[in-house]
Amino acid sequence: MDDNTESPNLQTEIIQSQNLKSEKRILRISFTGSVLFLLSECIAAFLTHSQAVLMDCIYDLVDLAMLGPFMILVPKLYKPVTERWPYGLSQIESLFIIIKCGLLLFLDIQLITDSIELILDGGHVVNAGAVAVFELSVSVSCIIMFFILRYLNRKFSSPTVNAELYIWKLDSYSTAGVGMAFVVQLILQHTPLSWIVPFVDPGIAIIMAVILLKEPVVMIWDAIKSLILLAPKEEVIEHIREITGSELSMHDIEIDFLDVVKTGRKVWIDIYIVQKDNMLDLKILKSAQEKIIKKLRAEYDNVFIELIPELKYIK
């Protein structure tokens, strides 16, 4: 049997096997990079006493703490569904995202509070030159890591890998911003605005924390919707209806109801169908299902399609 006649189930198994290998490789690289950057940031935060550097350190620490256990879980996400686990273990991934982003959100708010207290106490002065060099160097390294991981992730996508890519992109932006801000501090030290210098470090930490508040909230909300099996956005459902409807209409089959559920990285689509003469050819139905899967697989890596005859219209 050649590639053109392989069943969708077999093709799905092959794709999932390839995706598993790619995802494990990406997470291992990300984990190794996170360990190295975390060590350097902890040393820098201890030596400079910088709130901005401490924030980077905390973010990387949380990411590393969650990434380790999740690397063990990833292979289980590719296991087939069972009667005991009708949606597989995809919802556990959503739970991990909620815990991880929840911790980031809590630490974000805590760091804002600490930085405000530091400003009210008169601020503090750090070695701006050392922090600027360190942060700009880390930013370049994070950019390199981001592009490496994005290249490895070019053929598939998962919530966990996307979260890792976000964190590396976030680190590259935040460290570059911090580095440039401390360059500005070096300039201010020799101007009438030198009185601002003690407030630069906690001020940068607050600005970074406020900017970063949005993304964890969005990711938590998306994970909650996935966890409680909430339907995706209306435009997504309509797009799926258009693709499936065009294929089924070729066989005089109409869609009565579309049930779409997204949980973790999997999309489950139940299509309740009606045929005018109440006669369904199972071979035609099977062929239509395979063609729909092929079309939707271009947009959803893990998509499961069920065509269900609507019995209430049968007389």
C-alpha cells in the first residue's frame, strides 16, 4: 500500500510518532537551556541585588520546575483513548498550563508589590554597567534559543511547546529591555536627573511585570476552556462546518448538528448527519470521513471525526 492509500488512522499514528519525537527533543533542549540560564541569572541576581534580574530568575525557575515533570507526561499524551480515558490525557496538559501560569501570575503580582515597597523606601542603586552587559548577553542567547526551538517546531504545534516558545520570546524581549534601560541609567548618572537612578531597577521590574500580566491570564483562560470541554469560538465551528459540509453535500448528506470539543492538543468533532432517503452507504460514509480528516489535518494535528446518523429524522 502506497502513501496515497494509507488509511487516516495509520497516517495519524505515523504523524503522532514523529510529533512525539520532535516534542521530546524540543523539551529536552529547552530544559537544558533553562538550567544554564537559571544558574547564570541566580548568580547575577545574588551579585547585583537587582529586582529586574530577580524577576527573570523567578520566571525561569517556575518554568523549569514545571517543565521537568511534564517531560515525563508528554509520551502519555500520545497514547490512544480508552473507555476509562475517553479524551486521553489531554486535559492533564491543560491542568499543567493552569498551574504553571497561575504560579507565574502569583509571582508576577508579588514582585510588583515588593518593587513598590522598595520604591517607597527610597529605591536602591545597582551596578548598572554589569547588569546591562549581563542582560543584553542573555537576550542574544534567548533569541538564538527561540529561533532554534521554533525551527524544530515548524511541522507541528502543541500547547506546551507554544508555552515554551512564549517564555523564550518573553525572556529575549524582557532582558533586552532591561539591558537598554540600565544603559540609560548609566547616562542619567552624569545628568541633573541622577536622582532617578535609585528608582530605575524597581521601576523596570514593575513595568516588566505589568506588561507580562496579560499572557498568563489568557493562557489560563484558554486552558480552563479546554479543561471543562468548552466549545471553541463560533468562527472556528463555522469554518469546520464549511469544510465538512462541502464534502458531505457531494453525497447528498446534510449536517444536522456539529459538536466540536477542543481539549489540550486534541480536537473532537461529532457530526450528526441526515440523508434525504434515510439510506446510508457505509463505504461512502467511510470515504467521506477519511477525506474530511485529511482536509482538517492541515489545520489540526490531532483531530478525531465521527459521523453519526441523526435518528430522530428517520420515519
